[in-house]
Amino acid sequence: MSAQSILSVCSFALFVSMIVTRIIVMKKRGILVFVVGQTNKSDYLLVLIILTLGYSAAAGAFGLPIPDIIIRPFWESTIPGWVGLFLCITANIGFAITLTSFGDSLRVGIDVKSPGKLVTDGMFKFSRNPIYACFLLFFTGLFLVHRNIVITISVCLFAMAIHRQIIREEKFLLDRYGDEYAAYCKKVRRYL
């Protein structure tokens, strides 16, 4: 159990708790946020990958049951781990700011029934997908801390699944918001 591993799992717990708290708060206000799987059941793959990442990181940090060979670090240097922790913390800060920028328009999945307004300010001035950018930054940091095969594969799968989700969301947003979204796309990049 290294300090880096434990701190990364704590950072992961904070990351997840921010979104869960936001979902609960918005649900109490009558806004359904978690709509994963409503337009495509394969959206649940993202949830499975996040759970795999979280469990494998926690298993390495706290000795939970998992075969050692699949969570054994590729290298022993601790310097990348400290860089990884910095990325995780940076991602948490960016994630918190993005959640604030979202206002009532936050959805986890594509909400075809009541999607909210198009958000183009706050963190959305710099990226059309700041939450996904924060996820990718966080999981890159998690890889640098744990640097094992499970997290490597999970991060690669997550990146591919996120890109697929972004393409689907962009199509929906273009259909829903038309010229307003098209103009926004010309000014702001997909990722960073």
C-alpha cells in the first residue's frame, strides 16, 4: 500500500461522489439526470469500465481480492505516480467547475425527453466536452499511479467508449439545437 495508491483511490471516491451528489440533488428538484441506456444499452459499458477502474485501484491500494499479476505495476519509479496524483487532483477541480457550469442541463447519457438548455459558458468555453476531458485526465493520472494492465486496458476502452459517446451526443445536439450548436462547434474544440 503506497501513499500514492491510497490518495488516488480517495481522489477517485471524491470524483464519483461529486457526480452522485449532483444526481441526487437534481433528482430532489425533479430533474432526472441519470439517463444512461435510454438511447443505447451499450452506454452501460462506461459504467462497467468506471467500476473496473475503481475496483482495481482500490484492490492495489487496500489489498482487496484480485490476482496480483494483473495489478502488478509495470515499473517501480514513484515519480510518475506523483505526476498522476497531480493530474487526478487537477481533473477533480476541473470536474467540480464543470458541474457548476452545467447548471440544470447536466445529464449522464442522452436525454431525448428533457435535455435542458445548451450550455456554452464556463468550462464549455474551452471544451465542448469538459466532463469527458476531466474523466480522461483523471484516468490518465490513475494509470500513472497504478501503472498496471487492468488500468491500461480500462483507460484505453474508456477513451474509445467516450469518443463514441461524444459522437452520438454531438449528433443529438445538432439535431436538437441546430444552428446554435453548429456555431458553437465552430468556436470550441471537441476536447481541448
